[in-house]
Amino acid sequence: MKFGHFSDTAREYVITTPRTPLPWINYLGSEAFFSLVSHTAGGYSFYRDAKLRRITRYRYNNVPADSNGRYYYIKDGDTVWNPGWQPTQTELDSYECRHGLGYSIITGKKNSLTAKLELFVPVGDNCEIDRLVLTNESDAPKSFTVFSYLEFCLWNAVDDSTNFQRNFSTGEVEVEGSAIYHKTEYRERRNHYALFTVNTPIDGFDTSRDAFLGAWRSNANPEVVENGRCTNSVAHGWAPVGVHQVNVTLQPGESRSLIFVLGYIENPEDEKWAAPGVINKTRAQAMAARYATDAQVDAALARLHDHWNNLLSTYSVKSSDEKLDRMVNTWNQYQCMVTFNMSRSASYYESGTGRGMGFRDSCQDLLGFVHLIPARARERILDIAATQFPDGSAYHQYQPLTKKGNMDIGSGFNDDPLWLIAAVYAYLGETGDYSILDETVDFDNDHSLAQPLLEHLRRSFGYLRTHKGPHGLPLIGRADWNDCLNLNCFSAEPGEPFQTTGPSEGPVAESIFIAAMFVKYGKEYAAICRRRGNEEEAVYAEKEVEKVLGSDLLLVQTPIWAMSTPWQYTKWQDIVLTDPRVCGTDGRTRKDPNKLYGTGGFLTKKRYWISTTWNAPEDAVCEPGQFFDARGLEGVLMPLHKQFQYMGINPLAPSFAIFDVYKNPTVESDLLRWKSTLEVVTGKLLIGQTQ
């Protein structure tokens, strides 16, 4: 079934049915205020930090899916419907959602009434604009009622969903004219509140969820909407919401727009109050006034379009493949900017309630957007580096609001430090701004420990130099890029976090992936040092890289995924195979084209051993008539063997396999078998035996 299509002229993805397999979402915002909007108007909003400044509630893993958003109910006689189909799921006469660059447009039609909902976050402001345009396409006047609805989060998204004995007593609001102000904890310990307003006089409001929905109901069938009138409830504790009632009459062919603004307002401590117990609304009123007319909203939308046009004009390609052009010129770059803004800290799968911004993630994301916004890339590098520990390791994640590291899943992910070198090298290559290396940056957000950024890079490299295993390869720590490969983390009790249980400083578990990074980014670190005139440090770094390249034994521990290895191994292979010190050619030359193919590898004194884990049972590999038709383990692993043979490396036999790891695991005996086999093959290495 086809659910939509790309519109290249408009640079939009057009969804033509609300019944998609999963919610298809857009990410609105490019600075501090962000909204996630699904194709049915679900989602949530936050300011800077999806955990600490969550503005609206969202219910993850809920049934039905995609519960809560910014909903607009239309009661037209006895029919109640939403432009985006959810949450009433009333059948629409027509439906369309257009996800664009920083905006979404959802249009629904029912009984000759069309409702077009435009949603976007304006450039330079901390709010979401929802413009609802209503058009009577019948030949008779229409009178109907519109109800807005969203549910406020009590700021901290984790506390909001867990600390009910307190939260049911803290919710507070003010209502003034058409504006609803969510001010929970403003009196006690906050200097910020949320605004939800509309640009017209209202015919009623509600701020109590219970009053709006009614007993034993959901947002699919609110009692207030069914009755056709609000109760003017004022929330005191429980669950504060924002509901406006606007009665509308349209003549045939007439249209009317309603402009709703959801905003975040901060006041200085000495300007919090307009009067005792009355919040200072000056900034909120100014925000509402900026978007009070269609002309103002059109201008803000035009500025948003200009913003994205300017960003995406930096880099473009024109080829014979329209799909390649579409991805490179628009959607890949758009995705890179989204990951810059959120670093996967908030989505429909990453709830935004725990991890914050990833150290590794943010460094990787920078590679995709440094050419678009070099100044903000510079700022991001300095923020990331400030969460590094003095020994060169790092917090694995940090909060975007405070820019301080958090220990929710610990540290000790040993690939983290090298990603900082990767990010800085990419920035230098794009901008030539070597002054960033002289910027003084905190360690562990402690200004007394601050050092130039170049010293941060030195410690990044040094950390991996001093954390190697018995074969001279970097220790994996808690994990490398593959977070599920926690070789040093063991949990014997339910409820223990798999990423933080057990030692982070494992004595023997090494990572080929980090070794590849050490080689690649060690060279880049040396190049940076040489450019700065520090030849001694450059030579030192290159010698350390040589030590890793000089390892005698490569232990390939890998799951078999889609009949092959995961992409981390493939990336390592790409790096190594293109190194002129590993392979000269394929062994042949134009002068001697008949020489044996695949004999050009230089690493003839090295050995490798393959250890694999399989979902498949052993019979599937070894027995006639089974999936691999009795090829046996070495036969199935032939492509992997040939990659090493191409580099000149010889195998240690036999290769090792643990089969049926999901459906019939035998962990204890398999680990004993692995250890004994390793002792055999490494013994062969020590006495000079090969295949």
C-alpha cells in the first residue's frame, strides 16, 4: 500500500492517509523551542531540553498509538471530527498531511467544511504557531464550534510521569482573556511559564483535564466537546490542560483563520510578578501580539522558508538520478540539522526523559552539518569538550539545558574520546579556523580545570593509548559504537542496567572498531599537531598508531547479521584495506597481469581468529538439505576469510561459533568452549603454527 509521496518542487513529503503503519513525524524548530508533530497532529513540545523543560505531555508506548498532541476538535451538528483524524478517528471525506522543512500542514475535510492546520516554530522565537483555516465549501451557512486541546507537562518529564503523589497537588494556571498560562511551580522555584492563546475572543475555556474529558473518557470522546460547551474550569492540581472554545459561523465560500500560539516565557527573578500572586505577562503578551494576524504569520513562515533555503543552498548536487538529488539536496541535510538540534535526545523512540545529548552522538552529528552552520558547530564542539574528564574519558551524555554531563548510564564508553578528535578535524577541514584549538575549555564543567581545546585532544588520544588490552588493541570499556556489545558488563539480577552493571575497566575485552578509530583519528590528531608546529607530538602519535597496526593477532568477535558482519566491522575493513601499508595492490601489475590475484597484502606476519555468534542452529550450517547446504562453518565464513587473506593475514584454526543464541542458548558451556578454543589457537600462535 502506498501512503504518500515526495513533492520535489515544494520539498515536502505528502501523506495521503492517516492510517500509516506508525506515526510519521516531523521535527519543528531550529534554535531553542522544538516540537515533534506527527501526521495526525500528535507529539509534544519542549524548550531546549526534552527532560527538564517539557511543555506538553506525551504518552509513549500507549494504545492507541500516538496519544496526546495539539488537537483541534470541530463539532458540526452531531458530528465531531479532527483535521488530522486523531484522536476521534472520525472518517474524513479527504485527508492530507504535508511534512515540510520546519513546518507541517494537515488538511481534513468533512461535510463540506475544510480545516487546514499549519504548524511551525518561527525563527528567533520560543513558540509554536498553529494556524487553523476553516472554509465553508457548502452552498449554505455553517455554524459550528472549535475546541483546542493540549495537556501541559509539569516541566520535568521524568518527575511528571512518576511522582504522582506530589504532582496531583501542584498544577497551577491563570486565565486572562483568550490566554491560558501554565504556571506550575512558578511561585516556588521557577522563573518560566507556558502560554497557550488564540487571536480571537473565546466563548469558553477549560484548564482541568477531568472537567474537559469527563469521567471514564479519553481524548477520543471528550464530554465538553460532546456537550458543545466548556465549563470554564480552573485547574488546582491534578492535570492542567489548555482548552479554548470558539463558536464560528461561515457563509458559503467564506474562510476564517484562528491563530493559536503555544509559547515558553522566562522572566528575570526581579520581574516575575505583576502583582502579588499574578505573573508578569508582559513578554507573553508581546509574543501573542507578534502573531495576531495572518500577515504576521505569513511573514514568519516566509522567514522560516528563507532560513531553510539559505541553509540548503550551501551544498547541492545535480545528477541524472532524481532520487539521489532529492536525498542529498534536501532530506539528508534536513535530517542532519535535526540531529544537530536534538542529537537523538528526543524522538518517538528516544523519549527525551533520560539520556540527554550523547557525547559520541553529538560529535558524529557534527560531521553532517559543519558545512551548513560552522559557527554553531564551533559552539557545539566547545560544549562537548567541556564534559570531558581530566583523564581524557568522558560522560557518555549531557543535558542540553545545563550543558553538564550526566551519569544516567555511566561513562567508560571507550570510543567517546576519539569522536572529539573526529569532530574537531572535520571542523578544521571545513573552516580552517585553527583558533578553536586555543579556546580555553573546562574539564568536567569545572573552570578551575580548564585547558586549551588542543590539550583536550591530546588527552583524548592519550586515554586510548593507555587503555589497551593484551593484544595491543584498545579496551572496549563499557562498549564501543555498538552499545549492545557490553563485554565487561554483566547482570545477574533483573532490573540492573545492562550498560552500567559490572566494571567499566575490563582487563581483556578489546575492540577492533576502536582500534580502527585509533588508527584513523590518531593520524588526524598527528596532522593537527604538525599543522600547529608540534612535530614531537605528531611523531609520537604516529608511532602509537603504528603499535596498533603492528598487533600480532586480530581477534574477530562478531555476530552474523544478515549472512554477514555488522557495518562496524565493514567500516574497519574499509579503513584498513585502503591503507597503503596494508595492501599495495591486488598482487598483479600491468607488467605482470597474470600474477595470482589477492597476493598483494603486506601483513604476512600477522594472524587472525574468527569467533562468531549465530541465531541459526548448527544444523543449518553443517547438515545437507539445511539452509547453508552442509558448507560447514569455514565454508560459510569464506568471504570473511578472504578479506583477511587479501591483506596477507593468515588464519588460526579452527574458527569458533556459538549457534542458536536466541532460541536455545547454552551460555555457560559456550563460554567454557570459547575459552578453551582460544587457548588452543593462541598456543598455536606462540609456537609458530598456522593453518
